[in-house]
Amino acid sequence: MISQTIADFTTLAIASGGWMEMDRVYLQNRILGMIGQTQFETAEIRQSPKTSTQLMDELVEVAKNNHMVGESLSEQEIFEAQLMDFLTPPPSVVNAFFAQFYAKDPRNATDYFFKLCKNNDYIKTRAIAKNIVFPAETEYGTLEITINLSKPEKDPKQIAQEKNAEEVDYPKCQLCMENEGYKGRNNFPARTNHRIIRMNLDGESWGFQYSPYAYYNEHCIILSEEHRPMEITKKTFDRLLKIVEVLPHYFVGSNADLPIVGGSILSHDHYQGGRHTFAMEKAPIEQSFSLKKYPNVTAGIVKWPMSVIRLQAKNKEELARAAHEIFARWSVYSDEELEISAYSQDGTPHHTVTSIARKKEEGFELDLVLRDNNVSKKHPDGIFHPHKDVQHIKKENIGLIEVMGLAILPPRLESELKEVANYLLEKENEMAAYHKSWADQIKTSNSITKENVNTIIEKEVGKVFARVLEDAGVYKRDAQGQAGFERFVTTFADN
């Protein structure tokens, strides 16, 4: 009975903290009208055995039958977000609750906000559950492999509507604060049920939100109120360290601010964080060095496929200054012997860093990953980018998340790897030609059975991802590369 569904959904709305029991009839009538019904029958006020998304599905189905929802995916998502907005208190109330919880413990505050964003379907938990995830043991530790299946593919109706859609410059991008409560349109996601926690970072207004299609636990985004391009400056390191001071149970990182090595939206200044321990965080220091100007900062090179300098200190201001000096030196440093060039002949800069901050019991920690976005005739996609022989698995930019050891692989691999398995088992297959060389190598070096074929493929995908990270590393893991890394370190270290 749809009236019971409406009553149960209303009970969840009141429990969310944005409404009171006095609002029950009002809410029920609002929902009734949205789904195209005209009569509300008697229903029990109870705690429903169904989840919020299950109740939403039932309401959407009735709305479809009553022709209250369009046929395209975007129209359905807009309608769903409007329904789930009833389960979401207004921004001022959400921020007030967050502050109350934060006063007791920062973890309580993020627990509240994270739960809210899952219950109101802003975080697409059901879609995220479709992702294929498996570990990969490598010499650098246990890497994480994800084949991303969470984002829904656009249907033909939506593609046609987008083609004819009016050009609108609002919000300027999907990271702007103006997304909060935005209805959405054919070519822009629904954000009616979206909320942002306000943060003051050294006098600037920033926002804290979760990612709708999270790649790891409590995947969050910290975004500038001002729509401005990403740029790595001294303030970047100050802000990262301030954020982990405010949210000490989260890491936070900044993507690089240049194309090819920046895996994110470069048009809006933002960072990503969350409650997850990546393989890079567990990686040890394999060569320590001291900084004469910063005697209280511990420094060293991390054992990792990419080129990482780790800094640790109790004082976050001194740590930020040390990080900025290393970044400034890297920005202008060249080593032609290793195809490392800070600038093109026309003055175009090519060096930046991907930086990750963490709060530790003994103080603060910053990882600086050296990045270079030069291209060459041999490597037109990028010298320090996945090379051609591994692009059958990963061709896309290596951003912050991959840098730390979590592969985000394209959805095409779900079906393609099944065909690779068929090929390895010498069964009829439609394996893509670009996988053949790799598959032949796997066949040669493994004894393959139908029981172990998928495990072997997962292991080999992990090896490819480790190679992808090595390709993206500026200083290679060989004698020549490590000697080059040491040459750079001596420009600022006191060995």
C-alpha cells in the first residue's frame, strides 16, 4: 500500500532532524502530490523495516506509473533527489548538528554527516557496490585495484536531450558551492539533497562534502568557495595541514595543478580526503636526510614506485615552509640526462607536486610526490605517464588516488578481462587485440586452470598497475634513476 510507504518515508524525514512530528501531514501531502496520487489512506506510524532507498524506489515507481517522472535517467535522478531532500535538513541545520557533534569529537561530526549523506542517497552506495575491487600484492605492499562501474551510463534519450540543451553557466562547475540544493538538468547532476559543511581555513571560506561516487571509505572533498583554478602555493601546504588538524582522523591531499599529471577538475581549487589507509602511507622511508634550515623536520625518500619525499614534524608551520621550499626547488629543477625539464623553450612550466597530509600521534606528516608533465615523440601521452604497453589496462591520468596506491580502472575491463580469461583457457573468445601480448605473457609464465584463471588475472593486473606507477615516477627504481633522485635531494638537503 503506497500510503504506508509514504508514512514510513515521512517517519524517516522527521527522524533526520529537519522536521517535527507536527509536520507529518504536510510532508505526507507533499509526497502524495509529487508521485501523482490524490488520496492518503490510513497508515501505521512505525519504524519501517525497509531502507530509505527501498522506500524511494517504491515512490518513484508509482510516480512513473502516474507519468510524474520523465523517461530519461537524468529526469529520474532529479526526481529522486527531490524526494530525498525531505530526508535532508536545511544547510544551516546540518551545519549546526555538525558543530554540536564536533564539540564532543571530530569523529562524531563526520560520522553524523557521512551517515546522513548515505541515508539520503547523495552518496550512491548501491552504485558504488557494483565496483569490482581486489587487492594486489607487490614489492611496494598491497595495492588496491578498482574497476569503476558505479557511474551510470547515459541513455540515448538523455544524450539527445543534452545535445539540444540550453547552454547554462550555473553552477560554473560541479565543485562550486552553488551546487547545494540545485535541481539539476539534462547535462548537470541533481543536487537537491546535497549539503556542504562550511569551513574557515585561515580566514578563507571553504566547504566540506562527500563524493557521491566514493572510491574509498568516507571519500570527501574540501572545496574553495571561490571558483578559481587549482594552484600549488605555500598556502596549499598550510591548508592541508590545517585540515588534518581539524579532522585528525582523515588524510587530505591535493592533486597536481598541471594537465596530464592532474587527475582531477583543475578549474576549481579543491582537495580530497577521507578515512582510509593507502599502501603509500604504509611504505617505509628507505633513505633519510636532514634539512639544515629546518632542524625539527624529519625527511626521507619513500620506498614507492613514484618519487616521494616524506616530511614529518610537530610544528605544522615549519613543516609547511620546508615543503614549500622543496616544491619551489623542484619547480625549476632539470636533469636532462633523465629527460627531466622544468620548462619548455617557450617558458611553459612542467613541474609540480601531488601532496598528501596526515595527522600522526607524534605530529604532522606530508608526502610530496614529484610530478612532471613533459611529452616526447616516444611518449606523446606523457613521459611520466602510463606508457603504451600498459595502456590496455590504464591509459588515464594518474591522479591523487592512484598515486597513493588505489587503481581506478575503466569499466570496459569488466567484460574485457572475462574474454582474456576465455583466451587463457583456450575457449572461444572475443578478446581485444590490444590485450594479446599481455595475455600471451601470462599464459607462458603460469599454469592456468579454470579454478585459478581469475586469481591469476587479478595478480597480473596488479603487476601492470605497479608498472603504471613506475612509469609515472620521475626517478626510476634503477641505479641511474635513484642517483638522479639523490642529486636533486642534495640541492636542499644537508647530508
